Amino acid sequence: MLGVESSEAEVPVRATPPQFSPGWKQIAGTVEPFRQEVALRLAAQTQEFEPQIAAFAQYALTAQGKQLRPMLVSLSGEALGKLNDSHLTVAVIIEMVHLATLVHDDVIDEAQLRRGRLTMTANWGNEVSVLLGDCLFAHALKLAASFPTPEICRAVAGATNTVCAGEILQTCSRGDFNVARSHYYKMLAMKTGELFALSCDLGAYLSQATSARRESLRQYGLALGTAYQLYDDCLDVLGSESVAGKTLGADLAKGKMTLPMLIVRERATKKDQNQLRLWLENWEPAFLPEVVEMIEKYDAFVASRAVIKQYLDAARQALATLPASEGRAGLLGLADFLAEQTEALGVSY
């Protein structure tokens, strides 16, 4: 981590780091050198910002979690060819876009914690956080424009637009008890699935893959990313705070109708529908156990897992035409790992 002197932006001590399972470590181990180099290059990007705001950028760019998107760039590139320095640059660009979206998300959600430490907005307020997120987006596009072909910059700009549009749709849907399930899936594909798809597509592109194989990997990424967001949404009510890394019920507190809520709404009696609507309109953390009871009553645990499984099956199917390789095996391994995590949802209840 780069040292940056600033009396206005002291970095707080990080809380307990996230704990990753042995299964995850086995998958991640295959691309560990790639992930480490991406982390180093991201940290080095702080030198490109004005000295007075370098500490802010450092805080945002070192808030990396599993680095799923860089992993997808690496595995997709290896699935169809050899990795080169351009794969690393693209991974840095996409992860920077992702981290910028997290900074903005935390402002919108008024989040205090992310990945076990205080958010940018909790430390320095909304104004600095919004502008820092903007700087990260712009810097990512600047890096993308450094490629000799406009393909990379065009793809990154398009994906960034899609992600932001998805976030706007979700924000406008808050408090809408009657939001359609199809619209919910669309929002998740846009705000999360799109960067997964971009990672796979550009990883394949830089390995000189054919258009057909690029599209196969893009569809894999879109399905995997949507499944991942579905899992994360379910984790908000079915998980534990140690795993989620945030206060449970955060989505409900913001009026978001997530998959378990949609399934309950569809299956519940009129009386229970009205009760669920009342809880969501007047949310209190004390309501969470009662919401969980209602989810159990209508078997929404099982139904939610089934939906995630459908997306993961689609992700695996998208890889069916790709030749056998370590990269393809790693991509399948990610789908299998998420399936295992999904099966564990709700077991504490």
C-alpha cells in the first residue's frame, strides 16, 4: 500500500478481514499471481491522482474483496489462449469501475460498513465520495483509451453506462411492492451481471477468440453475475452478518424488493401480503425474524435457491462449446462454488 500524507484523509484501521472458505481458496489459488499483480497495479494508480486526494483514492482502490472480475478476465483469457499484459490492464480497468460503483452505492444506501471497514461516505461524507467515484470512473476510461484500438474503451464505456442505468432503475423501484420479477432480474443483470460479462468478453477478446466464443463467455458472465447478485440479495435476509459483511436487512430497510420478498408476495395470502407490505413500508430491524418466518412459511428459501441454480446452469451451459482447458475448468469451478454457497443459505434458521 502506498503511503500518502494527508491531514484530511487518515485511513482508519481495518476491522476483521473477510474469511474465505477452503473451497474458495483452492479456486482462487489458480489465478493468485494474476490477482496479486492486479492489486499492486490498482494501488499504484493512486500516484495518478492529485496529491491532496491520493489518500481517498488509495482507500477506495484497496477495498478489494474476492476480485471476481479480474479472476474472470484471467480465466476467460486462459480458456482460449495465453495471458498477456493487456489482460492485466483490462482487469485493473474493470475492477476500478466496480470499486467506483461501490463508492456510489454506499452513498445511495447510506452504508456505514463494507467488507468489515468504514465506507468512504462514513469517513468523509457524501460530497467527497460522489466526486471520488466520478474520478475513478473517469480514470478507468482514461486507461481504456490508452489501448491502440477503440474496442476496449467502447466496451468499458458501454458497460459502465449499463451498470449506472441498472442502479437508476433499482433506485426508482424502491418502495414498489408490486415490481415485476422480470424487471427485478433485468436490474440485476444490468447492475451486476454486465461487469461479469465484460470481464469474460474482454478476457477472450485479448486472447484473440472468435466472435462466437466471445459471445459464449459473455453469456456465461452475464448468467454468473446475475446469480451472484441473487445470492447476495438472499444473503441480506438468509445469511449471517459475519458472512454478509454488513447489517442484515439493509436491502429491506431501503425498500428493495429482493427475490425472497417477491416469492413470498406471489405465494402469500392477502392477509400476509398486507402484513409484508406494512413491514417494508415501516421497516424496523426487529421485523427481520418475522420476515424470515414468513419466508419459511411459503418455502421461499427453497424457491430462491432454485432460481439461482437455474442461472448457474445457464452459465455452465454457455461454456459447453469451449475446449477443455484450465481456464474453462476454473470458470466451471466458480459456478460450482457459488452453487455450494447458495445451498448454505438459510441453514442457520
